[in-house]
Amino acid sequence: MQAGNFFHYTLLFLRLHKRPHENSRYQKFIDLVWRVRVAVLMMLFSLGIGTAGYVIIEHYPWFDAYYMAVITLASVGFGEVHPLSTAGRIFTSFLILFNIGLFAYAISTITGIFAEGGFSKLLSDFRMNRNIENLKGHAIVCGYGRHATEVSQELAKQGISFVVIENSPDKIEELRESTNFLFVEGDATHDDILEEAGIRRAASIVITLPKDADNLFITLSARQINPALRIITRASGTADASKIRRAGANHTVVPEHIGGFYMATLLNKPDLVEFFNLLSNMGPSNVIFEEVSVLQLRPEFQGKTIADSGLRDLSPVSLVAIRHPNGQYELNPPQTVALQAGWHIVVLGNQEQMTKFRQMVLIDALKQV
């Protein structure tokens, strides 16, 4: 009964303390606890019936009755504690038949949980969920197809925290075995899955599902849940792209258009394409573009001209553009331009240079020192 009470209170605790959107997160744990609970309770039930039966029928002492119930349950073939009467033998025969199936079910259930790796996966998922709950200002990647794989690898290379949402068991196994990415298993069109990925705390979301209808639906849900979210969505065509933007996406990407531009540029500007490859290829030498708000810069850089601030001299990256509040970009800004609040600067560098830039120039790095 003590084991039964333990499992009962464990389930009760989970049901009382889980938040509404965490049903899928804890469902596997509840199912696992339920399977163990049923197996243990059935074994305890058999022991209880056997013990009580030997006490009542054969007038065994309680310990002897319990011992007989245990060896009968386990079918180990030990001898009788005391000679059995006819009624005792009939009772024992029925108890043995009942225990054959019960013991097999209980042992297979308990050993199967460990043999199939369910318990280790459960612990891994709990650690992952804890890490996801600690994220703030992260990105969410919906789907893990060809495009999402490239997006995820690029985000990892840039050191941006992100969570992948994927519904395919094969893709989930690939994420689990081949990457160290944080992920949530489920359908991204469901609000509770978006909540599980921390959409209310996220800064951006990349939606790459193959069906535009699904991408549109997620865009609508994401914009409603988090109005400040930056939404980038894949689209199959220009018509669908405009609809998705009207639904709330900040940017839409049509892969076929990008591929067509790339191939056409190869015809007469192959050197330019090689430069684009330098900016997009994966690897430690990859060049990174990053846009940073002026308000993220340390106070000594804000409100001063580029020349007076010494930004270009101190920083190992190249300042290639400034984005004004109206969305217009000014390429190769002159040294006399003063860095104003509300502006963004676009910098270019490799991974090592970008790390030094963040350490030397950004406020967040100053707070960590």
C-alpha cells in the first residue's frame, strides 16, 4: 500500500502543478508512472491475496504465509513451508495460474521501461525542458526539414539560442542523436506546443513548414500570442507570401526566387556569387552579418560620431551600414555620422571577430564582467 500511495500522490502532484500548456510535456512521464504503478499494485495485490489465503486456509503464521505467497508469485519451485491440505493445494494451484500472467506482465513492464531507453530519454527530456524554460529572447524554428536544418545550423554558429519544433518521429530521433539542439516534439500549429517552446518569451520565430496553409496558421497564432515577435515565414509563391505578410509576418522568403536569382547571377557575375558563398557557407571561417541597436552599445559609443567614438578602430569587425528608424539603410556611413538612439548598425566579421566585438562593445558583455 505504501508503494501504491507513492504513485498515487506522484500523479496527483503532477496534475495539480502542471500549467495548461504542459500536458504534452508531462504526458509521457504520467504514462510511465502509470505503467509502473499498475505493475507494482498487481504484484502487491497478488502478495496480499496469497498471504491472506494461507493464513485463513492453512492457519500459517503471517511471515510463513507471506513467504509462501512470494515463492508462489515468483514460481521459483521451493518446497512448502508446511504440508498443504487439499484446500490449500487447490488455492495454491489457482494462485500459480494467476501469477504466471501477472508476474510476466509486471517484470516485462518494469524491465522494458529501462531496456528500451525510456527512462533515460525521459530524464533527458526533463533536462531539455528545464533549459527551454530558462530561455528568454530566443528564436523558435518550426519544422526541421532542409531549410530549417540550414537555419538551425546558422543560428548555432552565431551563438543564438533557439528551439526547434518538429512532429516527425524520425526527425526527432535525428535531433536527439545527431545534434545538441533544444527541441519540442509536437505540431507547431497547436498553441500549446508554441507555448511549450516559450513563444511568449521568444524574440523571433522562423516558420519553414512545407504547406503554406500551416505557415499562415502559425503566423496568425504567433502574432496573437506575442505581438512583439519577429516572424520570418517560408512561402511557396509570391501570392502566398503577400497573404502571409498580411497575416502578421515581418518577412517572407520564397526559396525558388532566391535560387533563381543565384543561378542567373552565376551566368555573368560568378565572382559575386563566390563572395555570397563566403558569407553563407557553414564552418568556422564563415563571415557573419549582424545588426545591433545603438542602444545595445556601451555608453561611450552612443551619441558620438563614428570617428570620435573610435568604434572602427577598437572593434575588430567592419561597420558596413546604418539602418535608420524609417527602415532605410545607409551603406558605408561616413566617420562624421553620430550614432543616435533608434538607429541600428550592421557589422561584418568572422566568428572570432564577432565574439570580440560583443565583448568589447556591447552593454550585455559589460554586465557579465
